Amino acid sequence: MTAVAPAVSAPIAAPAHAETILSVRDLRTQFFTRDGVVRAVDGVSFDLKRGETLCIVGESGCGKSVTALSILGLIPAGAGRIVGGSVRFEGTELTTLSEAEMRRIRGNRISMIFQEPMTSLNPVFTVGQQIAESVSIHQGLNRRQAWDRAIEMLSLVKIADPKRRAGEYPHQLSGGMRQRVMIAIALACNPQVLIADEPTTALDVTIQAQILNLMLELKDRLGTAIILITHDLGVVAETAQRVIVMYAGRKAEEAAVDELFRHPIHPYTRGLMASIPRRSAAGRRSQVRGRLQEITGIVPSLREEIPGCAFAPRCGFAVDRCTREQPPFEAHRPAHFAACWEAARVVGTPR
Ligand SMILES: Nc1ncnc2c1ncn2[C@@H]1O[C@H](COP(=O)(O)OP(=O)(O)O)[C@@H](O)[C@H]1O
Ligand code: SF4
Ligand SMILES: [Mg+2]
């Protein structure tokens, strides 16, 4: 079940004229397995503006993490690779950089936070050492300066008694505190872009809201652009400025967050929305009205090439053409794009 939307302070919209910092074009990433080729990301394009929060949302297995790993050059070499497209960061093409060049960007100018901090933190070093190591590698600080910066970062992510906590090991901290440490590591070098892949999924709802709030607050203070990946439209509603809905390795819909929630076009987006717990009239988030609707059916295997719309087997609006021809991703309203042959009929049907 989707978690109830955490109460997070409203994001400040990036100005429309803001400069594009990251530009992804027709990105295609495949894995080569014994059972065939997995088209995990199949022609995804988007721009991220300086200081903006872009959410990528979709069910498990739709290519969100692989999109993030592709941007960061972290697709495991033996398993798969980027087979097409481009990722430009501040004008530099990343897909053709050497691993050494990529390492100078990763964790420094583009940082990342993953779902489970225990797998990203090293159990044998204190959290202070881990933050200090990251800043000394990337920013050339000496040991003393790096340690001071570690404590400053722990205090910035609102960890009480940062001097003492800096000397503790990951297992001595709670899940929420470990995720704060990951945010501290990710932001210690003042990155231009932060990619957060399901950063709060492993945490309970109250802690989720605190961590999301913290990320947004620091983003506004530091001017970092964020790509926030989530399966939870509740999180999107509370954090995003712009949203990309992904399905089966492709974009299904893209719009500014208010526009998307007011006028969803793609039947998949509408299905996701129907499965978010509603707030009560009083706005209290813990009160769920009625039963949640689920989208029936499952995400398709990405092993076979899908000639038409990948959502067709689950779609109540599907017509013959949907299984034969891939719908173009095009504007159906101003600055609001969707890939659906039957968009006009869907929009005319009450939710
Ligand atoms: N190392 C891998 N080898 C083979 N297939 C993979 C690998 N990593 C991811 N995939 C496949 O790529 C698709 C997209 O996965 P992913 O991006 O992790 O989805 P999610 O949207 O849940 O983050 C899935 O079908 C997944 O099984
Ligand atoms: S293109 Fe067809 S199958 Fe796909 S979402 Fe639209 S109506 Fe449904
Ligand atoms: Mg994922």
C-alpha cells in the first residue's frame, strides 16, 4: 500500500527561465541476461533546471533506478550498458567520460542518496570519518578541516550533539539518523545536482516527512537541483515542482506538479492517483477515506520488445491501435505531455 502523503513544506517553484543544468536525451540502457535483452530505459529524455526539484515516479521495475544509475555512470559493466542517447551535465557529455573523469563529478558535483543507507555507509568507519573522507577527496581539505566540515554537516542535517555523533559507527544510529548522515555526505561538497533514489522508502511515515523536509530546506539554502525518485505519488505531491511518470522504461507523462494532479492525462497516472490515500476534509493525513483502488495487472517484462503502448494490457481505455503502435509523447495541454492515443477520451471521462 502506498504510504500516506507526509506533510512537507511546499516547495518553491524554480523560475521558468532557470538554466538547464542536466539534459538527458533519448537515453537507452539495456541489460544482457541469459533470458534476453532487458530494455530497462527505452528512450527517456528530460531537462533538469538549476535549483529545481524533479520527481520521477512509477511502480517498481519501471526503470527509475536504472535511469539514475545511467546518469551517474554506475551501470555494472558486465551486466548492461547505455546503448544510446546522451546525458549532458553543464554542457559536458557524461556517457563518454572515462571512469576517472566520472569519479571527479560523482559524489562531488552530482551526488546521490539511495534507499538503504546501511548498504552505502561503511560499517567499520565512524560517520564523521566517512563525511570527512568525502570532503577531503573532493575538496582537498586537510584532516582537521575535513573533520570540522563533517561536524558542521552533521549539525546542518540537524543531528543533535554532532561532535559526539561524529565518533559513532553507522550501527549505533537509527535509520532516520543514518539517512541524515547520507544527506550530509551527499551535500558536503555543495553538489549542483542531488539524485535521491527512494530516500525515505525504508523509513516510517513521520521520519519520512522529516527527511524530505530537511532535503528541501537544504536544497533551497544551497541551491541544489534534485531528482527525487519515488514509487509514491504522495511524496511527489508534497515535494515536486515538476513530475515525470515512468512506465516500462519510458515516459508516460510529464507536467508541473499542480497541473499533473489537477489534470492527469495518462490512464496509468490516473490509476496511480486513485491508489493514493486521500486526506480527510480536515486535511489530517492519517485519515484514509474508503478503500484504495489498485491498478490491476502487473508491470510488463522488459525482455520482449513492446510494439505498442506498454500499458495496454492494464488499460481500460485501450483500443486496437494501442497494441500495435507506440503512442507519441506529445503536448496535450500547455507544458503538459503524455504518451496516449486516447488522451482526449481519457480526459473527457470523469475520474
Ligand atoms: N543488473 C541488472 N540485470 C538485469 N536486469 C536489471 C538489472 N538492474 C535492473 N534490471 C531490470 O531493469 C528494469 C528496471 O529496473 P529499475 O530501474 O531498478 O526499476 P525501478 O523503477 O523499480 O527503480 C527491471 O526490469 C529490472 O529487473
Ligand atoms: S495508448 Fe492506449 S493503452 Fe496506452 S494508455 Fe493510452 S489508451 Fe491506454
Ligand atoms: Mg528503484
